[in-house]
Amino acid sequence: MQVIPEEHSGNLAMEHIESKIAFLERANMELSDVVYRQQQELEELRMRLSLLATQLESLRGEDPTYTAEQERPPHY
């Protein structure tokens, strides 16, 4: 086991704490970026869902008009 003079052990402890803080700050920034991107994607998906719901409602209100090729032949 290596013996570390007392004045250096305090410096090592401080460096260890500073290293941990730097790591946590970086991890926090990365998580913040992920949350931001997810929020942007969520807003886009909500907008698209709203648009699709509007389109679906407009289609429900319309009577379907068929061309002669689309019309089903009568059953005999």
C-alpha cells in the first residue's frame, strides 16, 4: 500500500470530487439534449396526429363517390 502524505491526500480527494462533478455535469447536459430532442419529436407527432384526426373526421362526413370502375356490380 502506498503511503500518501496528508497534504496530498486532501488534494487527491478534491481532484476526485472535481472529476465526479465534471462527469455529472456532462451526463446532465447529454440527458438534457436527449429530453429536448424527445420533446421536439413529441410535438411533431402530436401535430401529425391532429392533422390525421382532422382528415379522418372530414372523410367520415363525406358520402363516398365512386367512379364506374370502382362501383360494385349488383349481386344477382
